[in-house]
Amino acid sequence: MSAARTDTARKARLRLWLCLLRTTRFVENALREEMRLANGHTLPRFDVLAALDRSADGLQMSALSQQLMVSNGNVTGIVERLVQDGLVERAAVASDKRATLVRLTALGRTEFAEMAAAHEGWVDRLLASVPPEDADLVSERLKDIRRQGDD
């Protein structure tokens, strides 16, 4: 490949990255506002509830932090407020006295199901200009990029 073509390809990929970043920020901000207006929740609360919803038995705080890619300290405050709201509960881990298991309550499951349905609708509306086949193609290309990082 010639130097000019290489430079053109590099610039195109840089423009793609900047576009992905701006679009991600736009969508996140729109979702953050929708969630705040609809039910007073934040995206971090939604993310914690979503992670717990995917794990029927609950998660230890360390695993929850790891899944969300945030510090234990960040998750602790969110979990505390969710406990106060009756959406999650903490339980001791018999095999490790220092560990705490966090899981959704029945109310948490119900409320999260409603939030998830609304969230799906908001995402669908925000990305309505993307045909499903294009969405599938872009998703595959983005997975390819992440797989490169696994090598």
C-alpha cells in the first residue's frame, strides 16, 4: 500500500473514532436525560440493576465492580441507595466473611423490567435512522476491533 493510501486510511479511521466518540456521548446524554425525566434514575443505577438482572443469584461487590469497569467505591454508593429504595438487598457470603453478595429484590426486578423496556424504546428511537442490517454489520465490525485487543 502506498504512503498516500496509508495516510488516507489512517485519517479515515481517526475520523471514524471521533465520530464514534461524539455519537456515544450524544446517545448517552440523551439516555441520561430520558431516564432522569422518566423515573428519576441515573445511568449508573440502571447499569448496576442491569448487571444484577443478568445474574439471578446476585453478584459479589467485587464482581459487580469488575463487570461495570468501575471501582468498588463507585458501586458501593449506588448499591447503598438502591438498598434504601428497596430495589436490591445485600447478603453475607458464607465462604468469605469479608464479601457481600448483592441481588435484586422482587421490587427491583419489576422496576428494572419497566426501566429496561423504556430504555430499549429510547435507544430504538435514537438509532431509528440505522437499518437493522447496517446495525448488525457495524456491531460485528466493532466486535472485531475488541477481539484485536484480546490477541
